[in-house]
Amino acid sequence: MENKKDIQIIRELAKQYRDIANKDIQDKRRDLWRRHNSLEKTRPLIYVRWLAAWNEAKESKLECEDNFYRGHERFLRQMIFQDTLEDDYIIEPWITQRASVIGTPKGAWGVPIGRIPSTEPGGAWKFDPPIKKLEDINNLVKPHHKINEEATNKNVQRLQDAVGDILEVNVNRSPIYQVWHADISTDLAYLRGLEQAMWDMVDNPEWLHKLVGFMSDGVLTTHDEAEEAGDWQLCNHQNQAMPYAKELSDPKANSGPVKRNQLWGYWAAQEMAQVSPDMHDEFILQYQMPMMRKFGLIAYGCCEDLTQKIDMLRQIPNLRRIAVAPSADVWKCAEQIGQDYVISYRPNPSQMICCGFDPGLIRKVIKDAMEACKGCHVDITLKDVQTVENKPENLREWVKIVRDVSDNYV
């Protein structure tokens, strides 16, 4: 029997969320992102991705008892808080239930990914990669895209019964192998160990080509199977920003089947930050390329420094957005990118909000970056915010300061 208290909590939050999603500002933001991502002149747009520090907000306290409802409660509370930041984030008028996708046994590639935990609370863990010997590659299992329809329908019906009269319940049926499972670089580090993978580029290049080729083929297989099954939809855009563009259809709940060339795709290679452009290209980018070509537009990069790799990225025929990470040289990146792509500028969160809050420093850093990107298509993303020092109100102040500076660079 369903918990009536949980359902009442979810319903009240869903009503607040619906009212936010119906604000006129959402359509204004959609128009801005649509033009911006289509390389038209707009003001620099601002996006705050701060949820790593979510537990520091008083709004993070969950009241539901059932884990199913707690997951949706968390999403609704996070988005209601996001609205108070007044950045350019878009609150969409639906709530999403993930389909129950059937993965390979023992892990994403058929082998358990080991971690050696820290002996200190909150400390870092270490890799315990399953491919320790070259022959261990034979233990990998090629993935496929399959959905447990019975489990999916059960979950969708539960959410529909709870809030379906308030919000449209969107069903995300896309494959598991997206973003970090799709970029090869991330899972390569998990499977082989980051340092060992770098040694393999020199000591075992043919073997490494075999491994990344297997992974690329596996991801592409799940993408193809999902498209054949009609499981890609307009809710599956990915670009680490707001996925609007004039060249593509807008995000939409339960849109029905679409082809990948109607969607944004997102790739990165953070683990290749210390690898030369040639090796990044040879061992990662060329194996990402078959997947990326299937999508309409591509956003590339996360936290890795791409300063020396802009020319390499120009091989991607449908590239539209490039990340300029805190470690990158903003001036050199902007000079190379020009107006050819959107610059997704990411200031250092430690300088911005994690290690003290200094409005003067924020203004200085943002002004310098905006000077570097003058004449370019640039947006500003505050991300990887591990802490706000228990002062979430600083996020709102940060947006105000950054907007005050960046609005002078239209």
C-alpha cells in the first residue's frame, strides 16, 4: 500500500515545480539558449551546476520514507531551489522516470570495477582495475540495450498515480552508455587504471587499440539498438548546458522516437588531460568519432585542459560547444575558437565560492575571462561546487555579480 504522506509531499512539491516551469522567464531563456547555441549574438548566459554541495542547503532535507518517492522529492526540491538562483537554467514542465534498463552482469563491461576506499572519512578512493593482465581483456562482455518493460511500467504508473494530474510523467528510455560510459576515456581508467593506460599507449599500443575499439563498438551497438527500438527521444539531448539550438528540435517529454541526428550529444576525455594531442587523437578521439557523427550537434569537454587540442577537435564535423576548464588558458582558447564554436567557460569554483567568497576576486576573474572572450559566443558555467561553506545564499550573490560583469560583454 502506498504511503499517503509521501504522496502528499510529492504532490505539494510538484505544484510548486509546475508553477516555476510555467513562468514566462522559461520561454525567454529558451530563446536565449536557442540563439546562443546557434552562434547568434546574445549576452553571456549563466548556468550554476552546484548539486555536489546540495546537502549544505536547508532545503535538502528529505521527508519521504519510500526510496522511490525520495528520489523524485530530491529532484523537485533541487529544482525549486535552482529557480531561486536566477541564473539561466530552464525548468522544464515535466518530471522524468528512468526506464529500468538491463545492464551487463557484474558491471558496465561485464567485470566488477574495484575501488579501494580511504581509511579516512570523506577521503579519496583508489582504482582497483579489473584488467591487470593483457589477457584479462577477454573477460569483457559486449553491452546491449535492453529494457525491463514490466519494472518500467510499474514505476511509471506509481509516479503517474502520484503526480500525473499535476505534471507530465516523462519516460527516459535511452541507453545506459551515454556521457561517461560513452566517452571511453572514463571507463578505460576504471578498467585498466589511469597510469597503466598511459603506459599502454607506449608499451602495448596494438593491445590498447583493441580495447578501446571493443569499447567504441560496444557503445555504438547500444546506441544503434536504442534507435532501432525507438528509445531515443527529445528528452535525451546532452550538452552540459541548456540543449536548445535552432538546428535541432527542442527538448520535449514523451516525444516519440527520434534519430540521433536530431539530438545533442556530449563527449569528453578528462583522463586524457596529461596526454599529448596526438595520443589523445589516436587512442580516444578516433574511437569517439563514430559515435559522435551520429548526433546532430556535439558538445566536447568537461574539466580537462583543451588549450593545446582545439585544432584536434576541429575534426569533429558537428562540433558546436567546447569547454574551457579552470585549468585552461582562456585567452589562448578564445583566440583559437573565435566565433566558430560556443565557448563554455568554467571559472575555478575554489576561487568563486568553495574557499571563501570574495566579490572583488570574482569580478576580476570574470572580467578577465570576458575580455579574453570578447567577440566570441560564450556562456559561464559554475560547476564542480563541492562546498559552499554552508552558505548557499552565496550562489545567488555569485549570479548577481557575474551577471553585472558579463552583461557588459554582449
